[in-house]
Amino acid sequence: MSYDFAPLFRSAIGFDRLAQLVDTAAQNPVSPSYPPYNIEKLAESQYVLTMAVAGFGPDDIELTVQDNTLIVAGRVSSTQPDREMLYRGIAKRAFERRFVLADHIVVEDANLDNGLLCIAVRHIVPEALKPRRIPISSGARATVPTPAEHAASAPQAAGAGEHATTGSVPAPLPGTFGAHDAEASHAGAARQAA
């Protein structure tokens, strides 16, 4: 069975992984039923995965998180004495279960009690992804200089420093009020006062 994600890709960016997950789930429709497990949602961002692992101890189970996948593997210890089993109703065989984790899902804790392995999982939203209010200012419009404008302003700043060290005064731009214009206006005002 194949799904067409073209309508989603027309208006969304970065959902390639979702299509990959759906394809993977469709290719593996039959999942192993051992060991049985529950997935509970405790709060808005808290989950618990509970697995029935009767006969396994903490040293027999290994939890690994790799590439957004939680891998729960149970290994049968080889130190058990040989016994003659008349009836085996408790299945104690090696297993490996894989659970795909969404982005920003963190496995916080694991506890084995009374044959139940409880794995606490939390969805942690990074600060960069949390909603934030952008302040709006009024007045002059804020602009970001282009790289060309930024590069063009750099030599002018260097040129201003050269004039300061050599003692020469740069000519004012047309339409600006230069320093020598200010001196001339002060001199004219002093003559009128005299």
C-alpha cells in the first residue's frame, strides 16, 4: 500500500521523515507480540511505556536510544541451571522491540518492578521552538543591510580613521553642515554682536 504525500509537500516543508515513517510502518505490518506492552499518556508532554517482562532482571534488559528510535532488548542469561520442564507457560525468550520517537522526545527514566518495565518518556520543547512574542516598534523602519551595503560601508569607516590620524579634515558631503561651516557661522555671529 502506497500513500501520496504530494498535497502535503506542496504546503509543508521538512515532512520527508513523516513519509519515511509511514512507508516503514506499511512495509512491516506484522509486529512481534512478545513481550506485551502499554503506552500511556499521563500529561500533555509525559508518556509511560510499560512492558511485561516476567522472568527478566535489570541486567537482562538493555535500553538504547539511537536515531530517534528507542530499542528495548531482552537477553536470556545463560547461567540458569538445566531443568526438566513439564510445562512452559512463561515465555522467557530473547526479544527486541523498537519504538520510533518523535523529535524532542527524551527517555527520562526506566524502572523494573514486579515483572513490569516502566519507561518514562517526556516531550521537551526547546526554547527556540517555544512561542515568543515579537515586540513591534513604531517610527523608522528597521532594515538589515545587504552584504554589499555592509562591505561598502567598511572602507568608509576605515577612511574616517585615516583622516583622524593624519590631521586632515574630510570635505563635508554636499547638503551637510560641516565643521568649518559651524566656525564661519560662529565668527559671523560674533561680528554682529560687536
